[in-house]
Amino acid sequence: MGLIGNILFPVSFSPSCVAMAPYVKRAADIFGARVTLLHVFNPITLSGVELLVRTPAEVAEEHLEIAREKLDHFLRAVFPAPENRRILADGDPATQIAQTARDGFDLIAIPSHAGNFRRMLLGSTAAKVLDAADCPVATSTHSATIAPRPLEHREWLCSIGLGEDSERVLRFAHRVTSEARVNLRIIHAIPSADRALPIQLDLEDQIQSEERRLARERIEDLQRKVGSHASVCIAVGPIKEALLEAVRQSDADALLIGRSPQPGPQGRLRDLTYAVVRDSPVPVMSV
């Protein structure tokens, strides 16, 4: 089996999930993967009016039956049964998504809602999943308006630093793009000492400096270790802005970034990761 054989697609029956469906279907086609739809019913959201006239157990059971019926019919034409399983769970959505993904899933594909998610990412279910999940997580752009590119246009970018986790991230990017037959390009950002200066991109390899030279040597060493031969773009400026400017100029299909193996404030929950996911003009796969 390849790197991505089972995709978990959490759904809330929202327009964002409908808009995300073509991306998930596309990923499944590229990797030859199976898709499982997961809906998490949260009892906390039950109506207080209903609870005045019936017991909590009765209300919860009725809502579970309604959710099960909706899940059975949601996106059936895109993900027909029995090829694509459907799982109904109850509890906190982010917790249930992360726990379910540990049962043999290689990728979580979750929409990033265009409203509160983009303004206040840390309060969203998607943000909590990014922190809690052990497997890679693919998030969309503005989910209410996305439209998938044709399969013929496939270039993915991989953003790497030069730290100890860089080899793991690049190894994953090399393998996943090789399996998908996608062109890989590496982006590395060098922080600028003067934030007032414009972002510089050496897309044509015209800008040289000692720091750039050392960065390219380190990236070449990493590529040798993983067997990659991707082209490299070095950006200089505020890291997030430099990375996203490089993404915009590349017109790529997706961006791959690294997440720490450890959850929490000193691990996956890092400002840069969430800022990039929130503001990226293309879908992001964080690994």
C-alpha cells in the first residue's frame, strides 16, 4: 500500500464540506485511496427547549437517528457505498476526529471555514484537529468558494526550515509527490533583519548571498539523503509573508508544511503553522 491509502473526511453537512468534496475525491483518485466520511454528533448542542419536554436520552437518540439518516445520504453520488464507509460518533468533534484517525487512517481532510476559522483559527475544530492528530492533515482554502483545478495542473510546494525535523518533512514530501506523480518544489524562507524591506524571491536564481549559499548547501544535503531532486526557491523576509508570497507566485496546487510530532503550546500548536494554514491561498497539507 502507498503512503496514503485511507482518507478520513469529517463532515458537518455544511456548504464547506460540499465544497471540499471535489478535493477529497481528487486526492483519493490520485493516491488510489479509500474515503471514509465521519460525522460527530455533539450532545452539548442539543436544544434547551427540547430538554424541557423530554429526557436528555430521548432527545439525544432522536438527534442521533437524524444524523445517521443525513450521513447515509450526504454526498452519496461522490462517495458511493459500500466503497466509502460512513462513521457516526458522538462527543467533542475534534477529539473524536483525532481518535478515529488513529484507527488506520493516513490523512485527515477537513475544510477550514471561511468565517471564524480565518479570523480566529485557534478556536476552530480544524485548529484543534491540527494540534491533536498524529497523521497528516489537509485543510482547504476559503471553503465556500473553492473549485478544484484540473488534474493536469499538479505542482506541490514543500516549505522546510533547516532544523532537525526538516529531513522528515522533505522525505514525506518527496514520497507523497512521487506516488502522486506531482512535481515538487522546495521553499525556504530566510528571516529578514529589516522587516521594512520588500520580500525577495530568487525564483530565477539571480539573488546571491552567503546566507542563501549556506541554505542551498543544506537543502542539497537534505535532498541527497531522501533522494529528491526538486527545484528550490529561497525567499527573504518575514517568514510567513515570504512563504506565502512564494506560494502565490508559483501558482501551485498545494503547500506541504511540517508540524511538530508533539502536541501542545511547545509542539504542534505554533503560531507560524496556524498562520500559514489560515492565510495560504492554496490547500495546505501539514505533516
